[in-house]
Amino acid sequence: MKKQVYPAILSALVLAAGFCAPSAAQAKPLYRLVQSVPLGGGIKWDYLHFDAPSGRVYISHGTELTVVSAKTGAIIGHVTGLNGSHGVAIDTAAGLGFADSGKSQSISIFDLKTLVVSKTIPALEDADGMVFDAPSNQVLTVGGDANAVLAVDAGSDAVRAAVALGGSPESMVSDQAGTAYININDKNELVRVDTKTDTITARWQLPGCEGPTGLAIDTANHVLFSSCANAVMSVVNGETGAILATLPIGKGTDSADFDPARKLAFSANRDGTLSVIQEVSPETFNALPPVQTALGARTLAVDTSNGRIFLVTAKVVSAGPPKHPGGAPSYVFAPGSVKLLVYAPAS
């Protein structure tokens, strides 16, 4: 595995955006590893979700959700009976959580206190990312192979709509004000959905972005951060679709997040880096030196109260060819070695 170095495109992209980031060798680390929590179990994992009201981290973990205390690192419990876990959504007011199973095309509804599944409802083929949209009281779940997003009423568990997206969706975010945004991975597009009517209101091309995967949002300024398989992040105006910046990130991105308190966007990358994008203003963005994490740590969540970042990976035993040309290698992991990594701001 190569050490993190920016290729020639880095300088060109940064200068084109009007910035010149300091080199990683000269800069002090932005974050430091403060805790490593063994999770055990299978070596499959996907999205993480930090729930601020409960202080919990929900970790998609193959056949279950592993629930961890963000404060202590203690394992609180597990949501079991899943089959290809990918996404999780939380409805705090109702005391319910939602977890999807890609292999069984289903959504499991569980009690936040007991973590016991009370009901399972059908989902779309290849159910993946999820979000709870409070204004519409809907749980939105994308189906990668279904090329659609499913809108389920969180009160009645009834399907409101299956919205055709015209391509394979990846990550999704809600602005919690009536709008959801979805990356369309195979079309290099970003789609905007009105969650009141469950209709598409805009479709924007992402020039320079190949395979948009991770997606984060600054809800205050209507700015989106789409991480792309060709090792760049597209920064997009959520009202007009205008590209505000295209900045370098690591290889093998799978998720992104945004810390509004510190005005930082992140991309978790399979190559063992955490890319950090600084929002100087709603129109100005800067690529900061990447944080060295661990190989395979491709998904993340952020606790915005203290800036801590949660990632998951496992012990690498071998590496294979990348899934995408020029991307990070694919890895084989040691059974039972999955762990949660916690990073804190260095100062």
C-alpha cells in the first residue's frame, strides 16, 4: 500500500480552486487516535451513524447493528437478525430505529431502548443508505440495483412512494427542511428530491467526479460534499447545483460527513486516510493535509459536540487489485478483528 501522496492533479486542482494547502510533512496532525474498540463478529461492515440525543454510535456490521457508547466505548448491545446490513436511521421522537438488509431486501424496525426488532417490512433490491427525514416523517432508503429510493411513512410503516432515480444510488442526505439529496453513482449525478411530494426537483451533473459515493451536507449554507471514486471531492451548491470546488481526497472513498461546528467536511478512504476539506466560507474551500488512519477505514461518523470521528476497519492480511482503476486495493481481513477507531481533534 502506498503512503499517502498527492499526484500531480493535486496541485492543479488546489491552485485552480485558488488555494495552496500546506504539505502533510510540514503540518501538525489535525486528529489523533484516542481509542480502539474491538467489535469482533463478522468482517463485513458499512455505514456508521452517530446519534447525538443518545450519544450512541450505530455500526452496520454484516448480520447486525453493533451499538457503542460514544462516551466510553462500551458496547451497549446489538440489533440482530439482519442480512447484509448497510444503513441505519433513527426516529428519536418515536423511540424507533430502522435498519436495512440488502440481501433480504427488507427494513427492520427496532426499539431504541431494548434494541429488539418489532417489525420487518419489504424494501427495494440492494437496500443500502438510509435517512430519517423529520419534516415528512419518512424513512428514505435507496436501492442500488433498483435504481430508486423508497419512502416509508415512519408512523404507519406504509410505503408512500418508490421514486425512480434513473441510475444506481449511493449515499443520501436530508437537509431536514424538506429536501433530500442522492448521489447517482453510475451517472456521475446528484439528484434533489422534495420529501413533501417525493418527487425529483433537480438533476445535476458532477463534472470531474467519477463514481460519486459519499455525501455530506452543510445544512446552514446549503452546501453538499460529494466524494468520488477518482479521488476528488465535488463541492456543490445545494440550491443551484453549481460546482463550488473540486478538491483532492484519498483513494477508495465510501462515505463522507460534515462537522458544522468546525466547518470541516470529511471523506473516509480505503487507502488509510481521512481527507479533510475546510469550508472557509460558503464559496471558499480548502483541502487540508489528510489524517493517516488505517487501511480499510472507509466509513465514518462525526460527533459534532466534541469533533470526534468514528471509523471502522479490521486487520489486513492481504491486498488485491482495486475495485476501480487507479483506486485503493481491495483487502482481505482477519476474522474477528473488526474494530471501531475514535479520533479526536489534536488541539
